[in-house]
Amino acid sequence: MTLREMGLFALVALLILGTGVVQSWNAALFILNYGLISAVMALGVNMQWGYAGLFNVGVMGFVALGGLGAVIVAMPPVGEAWAAGGLRALGGLALGLGVILGAVLIWRRLGRGRVRALAMIGWLVAGFFLFRAVFDPGVAAIEAVNPAATGYLGGLGLPVLIGWPVGGLLAAGAAWVIGKTALGLRSDYLAIATLGIAEIVIAVLKNEDWLSRGVKNVIGVPRPVPYEVDLQQSAAFVARADALGLDPVTASTLFVKLAYTGLFATVLIALIWLTQTALNSPWGRMMRAIRDNEVAAEAMGKDVKRRHLQVFILGSAICGLAGAMMVTYDSQLTPSSYQPLRFTFLVWVMVIVGGSGNNWGAVLGGFLIWFLWVQVEPLGAFLMGVLTSGMAEDSALRAHLLDSVAHMRLLTMGVILLLVLRFSPRGLIPER
């Protein structure tokens, strides 16, 4: 890492430390922890775009699947829901999967023509109605079990840290299905397809209450770190807090956030090591060759579609891991908060500003853009308050300027993106 690159990371560190001094250390640790999660997401997108040139605009769909994985693993099972309709719902899903596999076999075994078309239509129509006849009553029975508090199957009741790799695997599985059908498309069509699929994934999470409670949200996801209340009731912890001159409430929140920082930093460091090793390996050089000239790489005997699928799955798995980390940190799954177009744009800004194709650049962009995303609105409110302090209370211009504070985030992101593309088009830390 060069002196300039270390200086950029030092600048971001100073911004976060300054937040702790000026505002509060809780705010600084909040920015730091979400910066770590954002850096993991940016690494996943950078692997797809920076390594292989794949334009994935469905990032939030894979993040949401990662969060669902954490919920399925960590939440306790709802026994009444399982007894009411759990096995029937699972049987319906298995039946639906069997219908899909049967349709694939019919397509492969029968030759082109009217017979194959009629067989496919008949099989799919019959399978659909049979699937609904088995699945719908099971779902209705599950969602009728105490819908205000549960109304879903729950999870496996395992440690939540197991849910992190499971979330990554769930996103990877979805990426395999999507990649097998969409990676043959041109880059602009691939972007449209992945955005549409992300919308579908999030719509399923919002509406399938039996799986994720829908818009009612899953709350109380178990933590891998202690709870603040338990720390405040510990005599040893209270004594240590008093020795440091902190009240137990503040000390407990700081301790919990620092514990999350340690976990997230461990994951990020491991991912940086793995991605850097992959980038500098023959596999990484092959991926960059495919990105720069697919025709030449294919002429050299490289299986371009297979490698695209491979890197698409790996990048999506990393995004799913970040989604599981985020749900664990928030202790809740809120499907309505996954806004594909808005937050996918934010992750892409992180990658572009940091430096596409450079893992350290993606990490820098994750921290810097998240810091600005959090801090721009309160800073904008302060500046607008200063600018309008001399205006009359009923001034239309004053009211307009104060109302515009809510749009400062998107305006700032756009300005930063334009400035970087104009003066440093390869990002703050360009690919070497």
C-alpha cells in the first residue's frame, strides 16, 4: 500500500474519530460498524464488476437473502406453527420443486415440436394447481397462529454466527439460478434482469408472512454479543465502568458496539486476504483478461460463461454475508427497508469512488461514502440553519431551503460521483 493510500485511510479514520469527539462515541462506533458492513458489500460488488465486468444491479436482493438466512438459522422455531401447517407447507414446496424438475426433464427428453409444447403446458398447469392445493392451506394455518407476535415458522434456534455463512450460501444459491439464465445477456440487459429479480426477492419477503413475517418484521434476532441489560446488571462490569469514569448504560452500549466491531473487522480482514490472494493468482489474471477482451480469452480456450457464473456466485455470496451481518447488528429483519434502486446505487458509488478493480479501493469507498451518507444530512441542517438565520420566519425562501435538507444526501452523492469521474475516473485508489 502506497503512502497516498495510507493517507486516505488515515483521513477516513480521522473523520470517524472526529465524530466521536464532536458528537458521541456511540455515533462514531455506529458509523464504524456500518462502514465495515458496507466495505464487505463493496468487496462483493467489486469482485463482480472490477474482476469480471458484470453489471449487477440486484445487490439488495442478495443482501436480503443473507438476512433471511440469519433469521432461519438463529430464531427459535414456532412449535404451534409447525404443528398447524409446517409439514404441509414444506411438502408443497417440495412438490413445486418436483414440478420444475419434471418440466426440465420433459424439455430435454422430447424433441422440438407440438408434442413437447403441449406436454410442457399440461404438466405445468396441472403441477401449479396441485402445488397450490397443497401449499396454500398449510400457509394459511401457519399465518393464523398468533399473527400479531409470530405467524411464521421461525428458525432453527442455532447460534446466529452460523447464520452468516448460511446467508452467504443462500445468496450464492440464488445467484447460481439467476446466473444460469441471465449471464448470457448483454451487460445492460443483465442489469435490468438483476434489478427485476431483486425486486421479486424483496416482494416475496414482504408478502410471504409464513417465511419472514412480511412487513410485520422479525424482531429480536439473537446476538453473538452480550445484551446491554445483562451487562448493566453485572457487578463486575459496573465496577469497571466506574473505574473508567463511565455510567453503566453508556459503558454497556460502547462495549456491545466494540464487540460487533471486532467480529465485523475479523470478517473484513479475512475477506480482504482472500480477495487479494485471488486477484493476484492466475485465476485473477484470467478474470481480468476475460473482462478486458472476452473474444480473445475465449479464443485462448477459456470458458467465459462458466467463469462469469463463478465470479457472480462468489460476489453474491459476499453480499449475502454482509446482509446476515446487518440483520445480526440490527437484531431485526425489515423487508421493507431493502430498497433495491436506492441502496444499490449507494453501494455502486462506494465501488466507483473507491476504485473499481481494487479491493482496497472498495473498502475505502465503503467507509467514506457511508460516513458521508450518515453525516451529510445533519451537517446540511446545520448549514441551512446558519444561512437562513437572518431571514424572516415566514420567508418562502427560508422554508424551501430548510425543506431541501432531506435531499442533501442524494445531492452530495451525485456531486461526489461527478467530481471523482471528472478528476479521478479510476477512483481514489485505482486498479494497478
